[in-house]
Amino acid sequence: MDNIKVLINEKRLEKRIKEIAEKIEKDYEGKEIVFIGILKGSVMFMTELAKNIKSDVQFDFMDVSSYEGTESTGTIKVNKDLRDSIEGKDVIIVEDIIDTGRTLTYLLDYLKKKNPKSIRIATMLSKPSRRVLELNVDYIGFSIEDKFVVGYGLDYDEKYRNLPFIGYIEQ
Ligand code: IMP
Ligand code: MG
């Protein structure tokens, strides 16, 4: 068992997620929103966010992975695409963490081609010092230093997703 240290505890996480939910509710003023959760890491953040929004929130999911060996091109393989059309919809991509920004830069481009009415990004965490591709992120839970984090959906080799806090592995 690795030694996991708490970086952001459950109380702080939930308080911050509530604040973001309130902001989204105000920004969208009762409009119907489509959340696109990026599997698997975004699941806990997405449900917690959605529970705190009173307007209608629809769920869809995508699963993507980077092509091996072509990291620098930012090409992403779509393992699971959207189930429903997002044409004319107000869409928010919900992500666990933005690191280099490659995944979301690609996804944003990919999803814009499906003609949503609007598209924004909500991420639980961001590591700004690791950014390779600049991108405009509308809702950020916490900006953190360059540490490998787990919990609240995030994994290390598929472990620790169910931790109710954000932690890091003490070396
Ligand atoms: P990006 O394309 O470099 O922004 O990659 C973002 C993806 O890398 C996230 O969706 C995570 O799946 C993964 N990732 C980046 N940093 C971490 C971390 O600290 N812990 C767990 N997964 C991470
Ligand atoms: Mg991810």
C-alpha cells in the first residue's frame, strides 16, 4: 500500500465544487446543459457538480486515450464517442485534471465539429506549470503544483479512484 498524503480534503473539495455549480447555474440561467464527462477520472467531480445545479443537466460520456508514440502531435484515440447529438446544445466538457492540455485541445476541436451552440470546459484540477498547449478553461476547481495526484476519480494504475479526497503518493 502506498503512503497517500491528503492534498485537498473532502470538505474543501465539496465546498469548491458547490461554488462552481453556483457559477454555472448563474452563467446558464436555467438553460438546459449537457455535461460531457471524460471517463473515467471525471465521474465523481461530474456527479458532485451536477447534484448542486438546479437547472436541467444531461449526461453523456467520452473515453479517450493518447496514441502511443505520437504524444507530441496531440492525437487522441476516441475509445467511446458520445451517444447523443450535441448539435445546438450548450455543452460543458467535464474533466478531472488538465496537465499538458493536449487531451482537451484535441477534444474541444473534435466536439466543435459537432456544432454545439456553445462549449465550455470545467476541470476539477489544473497543473498550469505543465501546460504545453494554451487553452481557455472556464471553470477550474483548484490549480495545483506539479505533483502526481490520485483520488476523487483520479487513479494510479487504476487504483485510488474511490478515495474521497485528492491525495498524492509520498515517495
Ligand atoms: P493532458 O492531455 O496532458 O492535459 O492530460 C490530462 C490527462 O492525464 C488527465 O485526464 C488524466 O487522465 C491524466 N493525468 C494528468 N495528471 C495526472 C495526475 O496527477 N494524476 C492522475 N492522472 C493524471
Ligand atoms: Mg483523464
